[in-house]
Amino acid sequence: MDLRQVFFYVMHTTCIDPLVIRQGWKMTFPQQNNFSITVEKQNPANITKASFPLRYGTYSEIRTSDYEFRFNLSGEIKFIRGLNTNWPHPAEQLKRTDGNDWVYYSVGDQSGEDGLISWMGEYYLPCLPYPSNPVWEVNYVANPNIMHGFAAWSQLYADLYGAKENRQHPRARDLIIRILEHDDRVLHERSQHLHTIIGERVSVLPPDTRHVDYEIIPLMIADGCLYHCDFCCVKTLQRFRVRSDTDILDQIRRLKDFYGRNLENYNALFLGNHDALAAGADRIHWAVCEADNAFRLSDSRPTTPMLYFFASVDSFLRSTHQLFEKLNQLPFYTFINIGFESADPSTLAFIGKPVSAPKVREVFCKMNEINAAFTNIEITGNFLIGTTLSPDHYQALEELLGSAPTPPKGKGAIYLSPIKDSPKKRELLPQFLEIKQHSRLPVYIYLIQRL
Ligand code: SF4
């Protein structure tokens, strides 16, 4: 019996599932159809970084002998996890995003402090069903043991259809009806509706949204970006343009309606799209306050809500001290992520990014100053890695990160993003580890994820 089998044996024969002990169970109804329903289960709003399956917020759960299915408060399927020994690992699960992508959370094949947690800052690797920039690929679609989870979900849906007329507690019946109302077609349509509300799909989320498991409410306050860099695979062709008051207010109203009661499971706002900082202090402050009034993030949550958005080198450089003071006073903890890409002039020219290396260095210094000066603001930055980039790029990067001031409270992570034409293989990991060793700031890998 290997370690995984021992873990399963403990979880399923002696009922000392750590989650049961920690959370407590509410209103669980055994069913005749060989499944049990928990109508609502409360977890801490905050996400704990841990090696067991992610649990947060309030959700409903249905368990069969082989699978655990979790649903949000609207009755939409969110997670599927296998419970028998065929499932690859007890901490792994399938998660459906609000963009209707099924992402497989893998624990990777190298655990411990020098494994996945040191590369990603998390205990799991999101394996995506669409092309991205992974350091190593896990093709979960080719694993029949994982794909059986989808067949089990279809079977459960059919069983719920049959069970809805059975005698049962009204709350269990209500849940069954809510789930049946959200079949695969409806889930697809709802994701399309979300994209219609915000006017486009979010092609990339800030890396810092990993702290909330990428569960954010998107609000577009601007479109396009300042540079249209050649290397970039997430840009739009639009010129930078700030959205109107009417547009932003309309999004907020429709988003509130879209999320419904499930809004209470969100504790984070993302201001899109690629350079919200360029929209300016007044527009950001106004949009956040309007969204907060509507979504009641700051006055109804047990913890400080999070605010995420992107910035560019130029928008950050021209942002005044007053802007950061204004952001610092918001009832949010704000993460601003800057796309630096490189501090080497020839690399910036090679990737077609129209900023100078001295400007990158100036903004990098300003980033560290802001992180030291403001308690509610954290600035993070992105640089590229890839086998097609020159040694000068890596030397400039190591010098920059090696000379940074010691960050207060570990603030100011640097994310290394594999360039798209680099071999999508683990060959990049030694390079990553070398940069990490030379850096005085925390360094992680940036996996491009959409919504
Ligand atoms: S890297 Fe950023 S600034 Fe450059 S094209 Fe992409 S989104 Fe625009």
C-alpha cells in the first residue's frame, strides 16, 4: 500500500476527514439513490494555503460513494473530487470557473518546500483546458480516471432528475431543483452572459489573484493597453480607452444581478482590463466605491476584501503619491501588478516592448518605495523567462532582483512568465530557481489564466 492508498484508507474508513472535524456539517440528507446531500456548508471566507483540498465560502455538497460534488449558492457545479483510489490524489480536484472552464488542480509530482509551493506559491498547479504558458504540461483530459468525474457528474444529474419527486426535506428538494436548472447548456450561457456584461472575456488575470483562488468579480473600467507589445499573446487590438460612468454603473448593476446570492462567496474585485491604473486615481476610486456599495464587500465580510488590477510602466511612473494615498484609504487590500518583462534594452527591443531599460529600473525602485510606504497596497511585477531570451536578460534581471531592498512583510512578489514560444517544459525550472536564489524579493511562476 503506497502513501496515497493509506491516505484514502484513513479518510474513508475511519471518518477522520480533517474537513469534517474543522468545518462541521449542516443538514445532511441521506438519499435512496446512493448519495447524500448537504444543503449548506460553511467554510472560512479566507482561503487557507494548505496541501489538502481547497475549501472556502458557503456551498452545497452531494456525495456518492466515489465522488464529492460541490455547488455554489446558485446551484452551479463548482468542484468535483474523486473519493476512491482510482482518483489521482485525494487533494486534487476539478474546478469550474465562472468562465465555464474546467481546471484540474494537481498537486504535481514534487511536493515539499522545494517543489510546487516554491514554484507557484501554492500547493496545487492549475492545469488548464486551453493553451497557456505552463512550465510543465499536465494533460488531464487524457487521464480516464479524471475524465470519469465528468461521467459521474452526468450520472448524478440524471439521478437528481429522478430524485426530485421523492419525499424529502424541502431544503434538499430546493437544492436539487436549483442544480437541475443549471445544466451544461445553462452554465455555458451564463459564462457568455458574464462576458457580455463586462464587454469582453478577461484574457488574463493578475497573478496575485491566486490568493483568492482566482475567484474575483470582474469590472472593466478601461479597454486596450498603452503599448501593444509584439510578444504579448493576451492583448486586444483596441487603443487604450477609459469606460464611461454609464458603462461602469451598468456593469455593476448587471453583475449584482448575475451573481445573486452567490455574491457572498466573493471577497475580491478585479478592475480590468490590461492597465486599469492608466484610468487614473479618480476613476479607480469612484468605480471601487460604487462596486463596494453594490456588492457590499467591505461591510459584510469578516475579512478585508481584496482589489486587483494591472499597471504598465508608464501608468505607474506617472501615478502620484496622492493616488497611492487615496488607494491606501480604500477599505480594500490592493494588489497592483506591473508588466516589466525585462530590464535589458536588447531584450525589450527583441520582444517589441516600447519602454526603455532605465524607465524599467526607475519603476522597479518606485515599486519598492510604495510597498514600504503603504500598508494597504502591494505592488508586484512580471518578468519574462524563456530559452529564446538572451543571457543579458537574465543578468540584468538577477542584478535588479539581487539589489532590491528587503521587502516589508514579504511584499512585492516577482512573477516570471514563460514566453509563449519557449518550450513548454520543465527545462525552465533550473533557470527559475537560479533567479529565485539571487532575488531578495519573493519569486514565483506566472501561469496565464483567463476568466
Ligand atoms: S504586455 Fe501588457 S502592455 Fe504589452 S501588449 Fe500585452 S497587455 Fe498590452
